[in-house]
Amino acid sequence: MPRFDVLTLFDAYFAPLRSHGIGRRAFDSGALQLHCWSPRDHADDAHRSVDDRPYGGGPGMVMLAAPLERALAAAQADRRRAGLADAPVVLFSPAGRALRQADVERWAASSGAVLVCGRYEGVDQRFIDRHVDEECSVGDYVLSGGEIAALTLLDAVARLLPGVLGSEQSAQQDSFSDGLLDCPHYTRPPLDAHGDAVPAVLLGGDHARIARWRRDRMLQLTLRRRPELIAAARAAGRLSRRDEAALAADGEIPYT
């Protein structure tokens, strides 16, 4: 049961995760724990200051190290009172390594982490040097703060925890779970008002043929949209001769 402690100035961001959908199910079942800690509660002046102007000049403000350090110390102490070891510290930053499904799986199988949500122009580098174990990015763009990135990680972790999804196969078939994009999905009616039909193989009840169709579609879609993932799967020896045939065809293969 992972526990995540979040250092944030805006804990209201996390209320919807606790109240809706998969996140709510994870919290209500006890599969996931979340505690928020505000650096402002650990400021040492009357104004509860958490930021200041950057040395060297320039626009914006920089988060102070001291309030963050005290908030971090409070979070780690609370974990120890709960019988948990100190957790690794993750900072969300555009300079971090891109979050991947393998990282999500690692955190879902762990006892959790302390997630640091930066704001303004960033965090005093001395806090990062002293305390941060990993820097993580959710994309090549800049957000107003780390809260949305933290929510992304928490939501992705929640769906991997036992009992949270209606079926464990749902997570196993997600995009990236085996390094490929997911296949297309269809539901009723079999022929819609526009005359577009569900592929016949999905209606036949032959589960082996359906599994092969889905695998081929995953391979072909990944080749078109994320060819680097195919290259990685090939280098890791995860592609069979039948997989390579589907990639070479890059089109409809008879399934009857």
C-alpha cells in the first residue's frame, strides 16, 4: 500500500482525486494513501513567506529552501510514526527525466514517495542538491506548478493497485504496459448509423484470433505513431516472427 506525501502550496488540487473515479476507489479501499504538507505552514516569518527574488536578477521568484526542508522533515517524521521508512524525494521539473509506464509500475509496487511540487521560477538549487532523489517531467512543456504533474503520477499509480480497477486485465492491456500502444476498441452497435462496421474478427468469438488481431493492430499503430517503441521492443527481443510479419504488412491481415 503506497503512501505519497506531497509538498504543495495548493492542496486543493488533490481534492478531486480523492473524490472521483478511480482515485476515489483507491483511497476509499485503502489501496493508496495521500498526505499534503504546505511549506507555508513551515515558514519562519510573519508573512509566511515561501519565495524570494533570484540572485543574479531576472523575472519571477524562487521557492525558499528552508520552508521546503521543514515540510519535508515533517512528512518524513510522520511516515516514521506510521512505521514506514523515509521515502525517496521526487521533484517535478521540466529538467527531469520523462515519466514512463515502467516508472509508474515501480512506484505502484513501492511504499511511496515524497512528491515536491515546485512553483514560480523553480526551487532553490540547494534544496534539490541536498534532498531530491529524482527529478521527473511529464512532457516537454512548462506547467504553472508541479501539482498537475503529481496528479498525473498518482492517477497512473492508482489504476495499477490491486482491486482498484474492475478487472486487472484493464491495466495489463493499457498502452505502454508491454511497450506498445493499445489497439482500437469497439462497442455496440456492430454497424452504426454512418455505415461503419466493427471488424468481423471481433464478432466471431474466436479468442485466439481476436488476441492476434489486437496484437497486430497494436504493432501497426505503434509503428506509425511511435516507431522508437518498436525499435526498443525489437532490441529487447520482444517481437516474434509473427509480430515482424504484421509490421511488414502494415495493413489488414486476413483473420478468417
